[in-house]
Amino acid sequence: MAAPETRDSPVDAPHAWAPNIRVLFVTSEMCGYLKSGGLGEVSAALPRALNGLCDIRVIMPGYPAVRRQHDNIEIIREMPADAGLPAWSLGRGETEDGLTVYFVICDFLYAREGSPYGASGIDFVDNDVRFARLSLAAAQIAEGVVDPNWRPDLVHVNDWPSALTSAYMQWRGVNVPSILTIHNLAYQGLFERDRMGALDIPEQAMSIEGVEFHGRVSFLKAGIYYASAVTTVSETYAREITTWEHGCGLHGLLRTRSERGELTGILNGIDPEWETFAEEADGPEFVRDWKERKARELRRLFQLEDADGPLFCVVSRLVHQKGIDLSIEAAEMIVANGGQLVVTGEGEPEIEQAVEALADRHPGHVSVRIGFDNAEARAMYEGSDFLLMPSRFEPCGLGQMYAQSQASLPIAYRTGGLADTIDDGGTGFLFATANEFALKRAVGRAFRTYWSGPNFDAMRLKALSKRFNWVASANRYRKLYAAA
């Protein structure tokens, strides 16, 4: 195989910056405890990649899933109610690999089963209070009034659920810099103006230079406005969100921050464990035999007929953003040309019904599993030849990285992190217009490549040569922390 390709060179050696800078990483979800999507995976991986390069600690809500995994959470301090936000306790635990995690213990807000944000597909009605409590708790730790033995030099907040942290710090005169990472601008945490008192938001903050967004309170806008710097999860997405098309109404503020040099795109990574196969792969014949075996296993798992044609997969939330309607249209072409498709995910009920109807029309050639299972998803990346990922926008995306690490070539719309991580015609296929015709043309290219033999082998090997681990990204965050 060719030498591994990396996204970046490490910016400087680990010893070049003192590792004792203290960073508080604020998140609403974390893989290993409770997660809903990519934020949970990043919240588990990035602090671990930075641990040792700095003194980084995570803070998140004390969900039931957290309490089940920690029999003896150390309670550091009991904190009183604040304005409309209930009393809470700061708990402390440690992961098996030595990462310190703080927990905001408040059973009234967090002792609920479901996702971090809701249950049975419906958001909790008090999510404004739930995540204002998390944000204010983080600000109080930065203020130095919670843990007498540890106060951060910098606070790193993530998406709307913790974005209000930067605002609370500003309003309370806490002289600690903060960085906001936008994982998905489309989710902004919008709440009614009459909730300001309950959230302890000062009246003067309800303005265009503050939290106001079309007459409502926007948690995410507050973070964008008050944070010392803003990052997002790919360089292309950092440019896209300064435009009207992708800026979700916040493009003007984001353009201002970009022009000041205060908006940076830093690509996410994936767990190095995903690169094991690439490190073991020994030439095209080894890869071909391994993929054929995994494809047979995948067909059995999803009850597909034995076939010689290409195997496509969709591993995704079943929502409009992900272009599932485009994948359904392309599926008819895939089946007509001797290919097969497996789909897993959950999301909007009408889209779930549409993919199930697709499977009913093509038994033995299309198979669908509503829900999500990590082992099944892994089997799909391993056994498929191509990943369909026609997202209408994709801040970073992880699926295309997982796929390439398993020699499955992604087919994707040229946007966000997809444009930054897929080499068109080299490690996958990109199309420039988000419609079914452009996707079908890309699928046609995939079919021709599949039957080409040596060219298909070469693309697989090039995909395996890419490296998406967190080393380069962690070094870029470390450099950003130092600048802040």
C-alpha cells in the first residue's frame, strides 16, 4: 500500500506548549454515557486526544445513563438555585482511561430516560432550563465558585445546548476566554422571549448585539456573539455558514467573525481503531478477498439474495437534511442495474415509511432496519462497496470517514466536510448539484468503476491510505487554545 495520507501535519511537538493549561469542555452528550449524534462522538474523542496536551475536563448533565455507570460519583459541592434555575450538585468521575468528567447533578431536570433532548421523538418542554442550567454551571466553575481546587483557563462550549455559557460568563464578569464549536448551525436553541427571567438573561441582552433572533432567544447566537472565538467542524463549512444559503439567518454575524479572523474550520476525526484494517491491508488481492467475505456476511445479516453486483449502503439519520429522498430515487436505478442496497437509521416518520416501502418493492435487493445498532453499522461499512451520503448540507460528517477506512467508497454531495474528506474520482465520488439526476450520474460512475477491476482496486487502496484520526485536529485545537 501507499504511505498513509494525512489531513494535516502536527503543528508543533507536544512539549512545545505547557500541558498544564486548564480547559473545561462543556457538552450535552458524550459517547460512552449518552449520545444522540456526532456531537457525542466528538465529545468523547477530542478531550481524550487533548488529555495530556492540556489539563482538560469535561462537564455534562448527570443523566440516568451516567448514574448507572458510576456507583460512587464524588460530590464536590452543593449549589443553590439561581434565578429560575434549580439547585444542583457538582459530581466528579473518571473514565477508565483517566479523563476527568464533571456531572451536573439535578434530578428534577436530568433524571429522565430518552435522548439528551427528548423522548419518543418529542423534545422535552423545559430544554431551555435544562441546558441553561448546564451552561450556568460551567460559567460558575469558570468563575471559581464551585470547585475550590480547579478553575479553567479556557472554556470550550459545543453547539446550542452549552452556548449560553459564554454569555453567562460575560454577564457575570468572568474574565476567562471561551471557544464555541458549531457542530450543526441548523439547530439553534430558540425559545420565547418570556423565558428570559427563568433563564436569568438580563434585559439588555435581548438585542441584535446579544441573544435576540427574530424576537426570540437564541442560545446559539448568544454563543456566537459572546465567545472569544468560534470554530466549526470543517474548513468548507466554515466558509459556507457565512453565506445566505447555509448561514441559517446568522450569516452576517458569522461573516463578521470570519473577517476578524475569529472563525476557524477544524475537521473532526474518528477513533484510530477504525484504521486497523487499513494498517493490515496488504495489496489489492487482500482487500478484495476481505471485502468479498464481509459482503457475504452483510447479505446474510440483511437477508439479501446472493449477487455479483455492487452493494450500496445508507447509514444515516432518516431526515430531509441527509438527502434520503434522493437515495430512494437512486435505489431504483441501483436495483435495475443489478446492485443492492441496505439502509439503517431512524428519524422522520414519513421518511422511515418511505424507505420501508422501498424495501417492500424490492425484497431480496433492498433491506431496511429502522433504528441504529453500532455493530450493524460497522458491518455495513465493512461489507458495502459504496456509501450513499447525499446530504444537502453536512458540517463535517463521520460516515464518509468510516466508509473510506473500510474501503467503501462514498458517493456524496460536494458540501461541508464531505468536500474536505473525499477525493472525487480518487477515494469516492462527489456531485455538485443536490438533486436526484446528479446523484444518479455519480451512481453511474460508481457502477462503471466497480466493473473496471484495476481502477476499483486502486480507489479502494487510496481510500485506505487516508488517515482521519484526531492527532492533527487536536494539535490545531491546542494551538487555538493557546491563542485564546
